[in-house]
Amino acid sequence: MAMAKRGRVVIGVVSAVFAVGLVLQAVEASPIEVADSVNDFSGTQGQDDWYYGTYAFHSKPATPGAFVEATTWTGTQWRTGATGHLVDADGGRTSSTGQFYDAVKRWEVQATGYHFIEGVTEHVDTVGGGGTTTIVYLWDGSTYDEVWTRDIAPGAAELAYSTAWFYAEAGDYIDLAINANGNSTFDWTKFTGVISYNAVLPEPGSMSLAGIGLLFLMRRRSARRQ
């Protein structure tokens, strides 16, 4: 009988360890917010790992040229020389100089793992404009990968968006770019982004599985008491 009791104790411990493992898995699969393009916006390049500027050139569908940091802070906006582009808290304005300069917010990835972005887009120019293209790029130091894109027609209302989970390594850059879309008219565009991170690719229902595991263990223990 003593051996049987010890056996039940071992089984109980194993079950408890299994349940704790499920809980830890659920915690591990809980994304955390790591950056917010609106709330983090500032007049200091590099603050909260954000940089503001444009590309040396960019005419879609060609990939962008080198990122160029904005040099002038107006108190509420970033701009680069006479390129005409502006970057503000909500998004920015592409150039009107005949050369298609994007308005770009760039965030430096802090930890290797999976990232997810959600936000809103809207064409907010009250003068007119010919529309823009909003793009999320991942820059690994040699290649631009297009993670997500949406064409913004003139007068387009606010619309939510979200990317799929994508892998990025520490030191990579995530760009929120507003492209002139082949025209050089003024195009104020809202383009926000909240970036979330998880070390592993989150699996749908992992939290539910943990709950089921704990519930199963509690029921087994309750039955034993009876």
C-alpha cells in the first residue's frame, strides 16, 4: 500500500510539472508591446530606438535607397533640407519637389524573435494630393523585405491594419514608410504602428490549452479527495 501511495505522489508531481509547463508555455506566448510610433515620437533621433527621415531615392516598385536621417526639427515635425517631405507623430507628408521622397519612421529591433504591427492609415491632406502607398519594410542591413503594404487613395478614411507575425533579429530595422506613389503632390497621410514582440512564434489557443491542463489537474485532485 505504501508503494501505491508513493506512486500516486509521483504521478501527482508529474501532473503538476506538466501543468506548470503549460502555464509557462502560455506566458512565453504572450506578446509584449515594445514600440509605439505615436506615443514614442520625439524631437530626438534615436530616442526610444526611433529614427526619422527619408530614403535617398524610392520609386516603386523599385526598393528604397539608403535611409537618410532628417536634419531639421520644427518643434512638431522632422524634415530634411528642401526635399519637401515631413514626418510627424501621426505619419507624414511625401515630397512635392518632383522627386519622390518618402516620409519614414524607422525603429531598431531590440531582441531577436517575432514581431507584429497594428495601427491605422488615413489620407488626411485637406488640399488634395494624388494618394500614397503605406509600406512596412524590414531592413536587415542588405535587403529590404516588404512586410505589408496598402495604397491610400485621396480622401481615404481611417482604416485599421495589422501585419502577420514576422521574424526579425536584433539590430534589424522596421520602417513605416509613406511613399509618394508615383506623383509629387502634397499627400499628408496618417500611418501609425504599435509593434509587439514575442520570442517564439505565438500559437493560437496556447492560453486555452494551459487553462484546460490546469482544469484537468484540479478535477483529478478533487476526485481523489472524494
